[in-house]
Amino acid sequence: MIPIADPQLGEHEKERVAEIIDSGQLTDGPEVRAFEEEFADFCGASHGVATTNGTTALHTALEALGIGPGDRVVTPSFSFIASANAVRFAGAEPVFADIDPDTYNLDPATVEAVVAEHDCDAILAVHLFGLPADMPALQRIADAHDLHLIEDAAQAHGAAIDGERVGGFGDAACFSFYPTKNLTTGEGGMVLTDDERVAARAASFVNHGRPAARFGDDADGAYDHPTVGHNFRMSSVLAAIGRVQLDHRLQESNERRRANAARLTEGLAGIDGIETPIEPDGRRHVYHQYTIRTDDRDALREHLESEGVGTGIYYPTPIHDQPAYDGVTCDVPVTERAADEVLSLPVHPNLSASDLESIMAAVDGFGEVSDG
């Protein structure tokens, strides 16, 4: 079976983890500070605050920006549920806007309409599947309506708009380092921002509300808690893995993903009923997922599985249709159609040329099976 994902961890990571274990500094400390600084620098942001995972990064960013009860945040329903859940964790209300049918990212026109109707306070844009959302258009909307703009970049490590990497747009950006991500620490997350005050509030929130000494606060008292916070701290072990991944793997892996995606797009061109992903001018896709669409998705998936090709459906049920969001209403027809038609194929860096040929042959063979 060709797997849909194949996390890359090797000797470099093992050596660094062993060094951290030998040091005895297993929790928050210099290793985490170094990872925060290096990842922020990679993305072109001024400050990084590491967290336990991508969901806590989102929650932390919202809290640090002052989003809370009575506030509304525009976000897509076509995303992993963490995007909306984090808004609820902060006490605010997610309001769903529709997506662009070609990119699966927020459609700025529908965002504009939702903002006008619901008196919103922030936009949470998701860079879905590794393709950046239209941040310049969303920034114009945010500026016009005095809204916070937040990036959910959980799937977009190294993606870029006009040469500028995601993570440096808007008021804050959030990343996940889950095992299947383009950069993994096993688990983990990161909040990036250019605003030192937001970074200081984030660093306090992830550490029980303690002042953050690295942002100039008086943190002599280890048991001083001016505000309420969580324990969302990243461990030194995870940070060590992240530093190795950033230094040794991420950029090469992204290039392999892009090359694999280009080969798949070339090989699948012209197959009836299959739409391949696009890369708009000026945007750099890093293909966390290679997502096609077809109106016979379930049958195609069954066929591919029988041919030894792993697949994934992200996401078969839009967030507003989840039981946890019972009673939420929104007008998102493009989202609902995408949920019925998308199918992700393997695109990870460990695919061989033979694997790619097998994937393409299996997709092409589905047409012959269907016609038969």
C-alpha cells in the first residue's frame, strides 16, 4: 500500500533527542527559545511562542489578541474542526464564510458579505492543503473593517505569497507540528507575530499566566500569576526535533512535494472527471495534501484502495454540519460541494517514481473500470 502520509524522522532527530535527554532539561527552556527564534526567522516574523499543538496555538493567539465573549470570528467551515473550536475555546463565536471553488480557501467576496452582516471582530484564514489564502484581499477587508487577521497555517510550513512566507501576515499566525505536517515535532504548535505585546501575552498564557521574562516583564517570582493561563508549553524534546526538521528537512521536503505534485498534475491531465489542484500566480503551494475532486469520489477511493493506493478525505463533513455545531446555520454551497467531491492522493517526499506512476495508473484505470 502506498500510504497517504509517511513522516520523516531519522538519525539527526534521534541524536538531538538523546542530547536533550542527557542534558536533563526536558521541559521548557533554551532549546524551546531557540526553536521559537529560528522558526519565526524562517517565516519572517519577529516573535515566536511555542505551544503543545496547533489547536492550543490557535487558542493562544485568539486570547493574546483579546478575542473573547461577544466577539465573532469569520472562518471557513471547510477545515479541520480545530479552527472553529479554538474560537469557541476563547469564548467567541465562529461565523462561517464560503470558499473559493478552485483553491478551497476563504473567498474574500463571501467574507466581505459575512463581515457586513454579522459585525465581526476578526478573520481566521486557513491556508488549506498547503496553499496560502488570498491574504492581500483579506488584509484589505480587515483594514477596512478594523478586524484582527489571523493565519491558520497548520498545513502551510514554507508556503509563500509573492516570495513572502506565510506566518508573517496579519496580526498572528498559528502552526501545527503534528506527525503528518510538512515539519513535525511529533506534536506541537507555534504562534508567530510581529507585535511584541501580543507575543508577551501569548507567552504568559501558555505558562499559567506568569509574566514572560524574555519580553521584558519582571518574572523574578516563579509563582506570580497576574493573569489566568494554561500549561500549553512545548517540551525541549519536541523543540529539538523541530530544530532538526527546520535545518535539515523542511525545504528539501517541500521541494520534493512540489515536484511530486507537478508530476501528478501532468500525469492526471486530461482524465475525464478529475480536477487537479491549482497554484495561483504569486502563491507557492507546499502540498501538505494533493487534493483532486471528482463527482464519483467514493467509488474512486474504493478503487484506489483496491489498487494499493492510500487516500484521504479532508473533510467529508463541513464544520457547520458536525453534531458539535448543531443549530449553526450558514450559506456555503461551495463548501458543501467540495466536501462531497475532494479526495487527497499521496504526495509526501518519500514517494518513488514508481509510486507516482502507480498512483497515476490507478486513477486512470478507474475510468476504464467505470466504463466497463
